[in-house]
Amino acid sequence: MKVVLIDQVHGSFKDTFINWGWEVIEADQWTANDLLDKIHEFEGIIIRSRIKLDKEFLSKAINLKFIGRPGSGLENIDVDYCKLNNIQVFRSPEGNRDALGEHIIGMLLMLFNNLKRADLQVRKHIWDRESNRAIELKGKTVGIIGYGFMGSAFAEKLDGFGVNVIAHDKYKTNFSSPIVEEVSLQELQKRADIVSLHTPLTQETVGMVDATFIEKFSKPIVLINSARGKSVILKDLLIALNKGDVSGACLDVLELETDSFEKIEVKDQMVINDLLKKEEVIFSPHIAGWSFEAKERMAVVIIDKIQKFFLLNK
């Protein structure tokens, strides 16, 4: 096969495909138009999020047999078109679930232990113990919305902290275990102290966390979003923080992100500026699940799926 690597991905893709006798084209510097001119040549695509593979684009990929997407979200790929045209789509949420779980545990501990503020103070020779007294995770109820690879990874990482983990998944049932209790969304909103989103970006989840959603919680919550930025309306989150309905937030993703996730486009400068001033909000630039180990593991998972599907005895 002839395969194009659209993004900078782990070197094992190139090495393995060449070992299989495939031709590999590295196109991470190509524009969308460059790729469009040559897409008919390729039988395989490896892509992260840099270019949107919509129906118009894919209709020109007349020889395409598969798309491999290291990661979990498929919102930049017209999956329905692929199904209708027998184009296999492989993803690898198994590969970065542990990295994501560890990352948001780190953000949560950073928030509860005032580590960002304390570190900055000590660097300025300020030794203030009392104002940096921590809040313990133990005894808190953590509500997970979406219990797939990422949600379950977070639950596993929480095991041992002495928290109560509850979870709701609209499309999955009977997943209660020694580390998690399956509940309705209403029950989660009643009991949770901490809420973590692990949902894909769909029409249902765009703008899911708005003022109405937040108001349904029976007590102030800490909100974690490492899923997709467009699921949380930032202006509503800011209002909830100011009212005390949300006591803190850990945001690895923002609704300001472009489709490629490589930058943000600020439309309401006041909202983002006010959020950036808040010590009770911890930010990171969409790097939950972005470890060195995860980059390699996601490649291995995709390669294994391709090999099994095409019955390659290599």
C-alpha cells in the first residue's frame, strides 16, 4: 500500500509500514490543498487533527482503504462517509488513557493543594503556610460523565485515594465494579463534589455544560474537562465560578480551540481574561494524554489494528 502521514506521528508508523513493503509519504508540511491534489494516490492515511477529512475531501480519495487516527476523537473525520465507502477507521484511545488519567489527577491535586500559588510564592521568598492549607481528596464523591476508555482510566487512577467514584454514561450500562458505581445523571448531580467530563464531541455534547446544567447540581462542584472544549460554555462557567456554584475547575481543553487543537481563537477577550485571573482554575494546553509513552503506545495500537484487519502476517 501507499500511505501518507499527514501529521508528525511516532516513528514506528513509518518503520513498520516500510518493513511491510509499503510506500510511506511524510506530508506533515503539506497544506490541505497539497494533500487534496494527491489524495487519490493513497490507500492509507495516518492523521491526528491537522486537516479535516470531510465528505468533499474523502470523495477524492478514490483508492483509500483505511484511516488511522492516533487518539480517541473522530470529529474531524466523516465516519459515516467512511462506513458507506468501506474505508476502515482505526483509533487508539487505549493508548493514551493512562496518560490522561494521570494528568487530570495531577491537575486536581495541584488545585486542592494550592501548588501553583505556593510554588510562585516560595520563588518570591514568601513562606505562607496557613493560606495554602490544602483540601483532601479523601471522602469526596467524584462523578464521571462518560465511562469509556478515558472515564474508566480516571476511575482506576482514583482508586486508593479514598474517594467515592460514581459514573453516568448515556450509552453504556451495567459497568458498576468495586471501583465505580453506575448512577443516573440526576443522581450524579445530587451527590458529586467533583465532576469530570469524558464524552466525545457530538451534537449532544456541544455546549452540554451550560448554566442550566450547572444549576442542577445540589452543591458546589469542581469541574474537570479533559474531553472536548466545546462541551463547556466558558461564559457560563465564569458566572458559576463567580456565584460559587463551581468552586474550582481543571481545564485541559477550551471551547476557543481550533479544530486542529493547535491554537485558540479568542472571540470574547473579557471572559477568557477573567478566567485566567482565577487561582481556582487550572489550565493546560490540551496535553492530557500527551505523554511520550502514550505517543508510542497509540502508534502500536493503531499498527496492531491495521495488521489484524488486513491479515498481515509480518
